[in-house]
Amino acid sequence: MKTLSIMIAGVGGQGTVLTSKLIATAAMKIGLNARTTEFIGMAQRGGCVFGHTRIGGEPASPIIPLAGADVLMAFEPSEAVRQLHFLAEGGKLIAFDTPVFPLGQPYDVAPVLTYLRDTIANATILDGNEVKSKFPKALNVALLGAAVQSGVFPFDAEALKSALPELLPERFVEMNLKAFELGGKVYEAAH
């Protein structure tokens, strides 16, 4: 299998690092190589956080080259725009439409969403309101549910769900499993 490169973008506290680890763990469960690295310098101040995850293929650098990501997963719309330069031509964008306001700076989300839809041919912008109202601390796992449902990963939902108990405290596993399932349903409703 060729290397699958996944860029993950969000705001500090949204679980970008955990998302990278979950994808890598699920990939390793089915026997694939996995490499991750995160850039979290502004996380504590509510700033942008992004991670590179590469699975399959020959072991290589975890860092995705510019225009080299097959998938861009974004928990926040403006962070999707900020990391678009990593998305390969024909790459898939999967993002929630609900802003978190990086660095606490409000912005008008409508033009950002229009830009994403008009710029990326293979974009899926999901309504994050239901997920945010039910699982505000598990948007990352809900977006993983949507991504698995989209078929972008070489593993199925069971591989990813089996990674949750390995990386989360037991008291958060059930909530995250429900968020994962809801993310898959939100993806299906959008298609």
C-alpha cells in the first residue's frame, strides 16, 4: 500500500494529538506502519494545533510535504483554511462547520465555509452542532467516525473503536464510542 498522509487541524484542547494516536493505533492493529508528529506550540493559548499522520508504505518521515496530504481533517473551519497548503490536488477535506475561534478571536464563519466549498472539489463540510451539543469534548472522535464512514482509511470502524480503550481513561471510553457513532451518522446524513 502506498503511504496515506493525513493532516489533522484544530485548536488547542480539541484533541488533535489524540486523534493522530488513534489513527496510528488503528493502522498498526491491521499490520501497517504508522508515524505521527504534532505541532502544539500554541495549544495552551487556544491557538492552532496540527498533526501529521502517515500510515502504510515504507517507513519515512512523519512530516507531510506541502501539497502531500491525501486527507485533511479539520475540527475548526479557519484551521482547515490555515492548513490547506498541505492538501494534495484531489485530496479529501473532512471538516466540521462550527467555529471555535482560535486565540479567542471571533470571525464570520460563512465566508470561510464558502471558500472551503468553492476551493476544494473533494470537500465534506459537516454540521457540527449536533455533535457539539451532545459531545463537546469529543468532536475529534466524532470527526474520526465521519472519516472512517467516508472510507478514507485502510481500516474499518472496529479497528478504530478498539483503539479507544487503549488510549483513553476507562471513564471516557463509552462517551467517545457514542461520539464516534454519531460522527458516522452525521457523515451519512450529509451524503
